[in-house]
Amino acid sequence: MKSLLGIFSLFLICSIPALAQEKHGGAPPFSGVGGGHIPAHGPAPARPQHGAPPQAPKYADRAGHPEAPHVHTNDKWIGHDTGREDPHYHLDHPWEHGRFTGGIGKGHAWRIEGGNRERFWFGGFYFNVAPDDYGFCGDWDWGTDQLVIYDDPDHDGWYLAYNVRLGTYVHVQYLGGS
């Protein structure tokens, strides 16, 4: 009986670290954003901005939403509205490393296999995040998060990498594949 009690105690002690690990699934971190939702399509092209110069963007459009570009679970893209003339996403040589030939859009979720914001990869394809978007991907898990790549309709040479877990997205440039 003592040995059975000892084995049971050992089992309980060994299971505590597993229960304490962070879970990446389950409820989304923000209400109405992320949590496994994949948008059916990318954003529409932005309408040209006229008039007063734009102020610093605010992305948290509702209480509890992230202060980062994101997509609502009704597929409304928040934060992709600066248009073609945005100097933050100008490239002198768009498509310098070719075009991404993997699957784009819903139905093509890719698990990040490693890297960081300066260079990450999945499926033999390599990307980097636009420097102006670095602050929007600080909570991404560069070894397990799933991404969906969408064409950027406004900025030649850029794609939008949507994080399925968080519901946020950043501009990424394709660096080539193996």
C-alpha cells in the first residue's frame, strides 16, 4: 500500500509542471479578435487620404482590443488604411527576392518554424517584418504560432502576415525560399 501511495504521489508531483505551462489555444486574448479565426480575404485597398496630415494611429478601436493592426472575427481589417503613398512601406526594389509561391489566404495556415522579427521561416520560405511594424509582433511565438499570408493591395513588395492566435498582423517582405 505504501508503494502504491508513493507512486501516486510521484505522479502528482510530475504532473504539476505540465499543468503550469502556458496554453496557446483556447479563448482569444482579445474579445472578437484572434483565437483561431482566419479571415476569408485580405484587406481592400485603402482609400486615398486627403486633408490634414494623419495623426499617430490608434488601433485599439474597442475596449479590450490590441493596440496593433488586427482583424475582427467578422473579417474587418483594422489599421490598414494609410494607402499607397505611405513612406513606411516604400521599397525601391519591390519583389527583390521574387514573389511568395506558397499558399496565400484562408486555407493556407503556416506554422512558424523559427527566427525572430528580422528573419523568420516556415516551409522553406523566409520573411522579415517591416521595421515600422516591429512593435506589433513582440508577443508572437516564433516557434509555434500559425500565420496566414495575404497580399498587400497597397504596398508593392509587401505581404501581410496574420497571426491566427492573436488576430494581429504585420507587413512582411519575402526573402526567398529553399
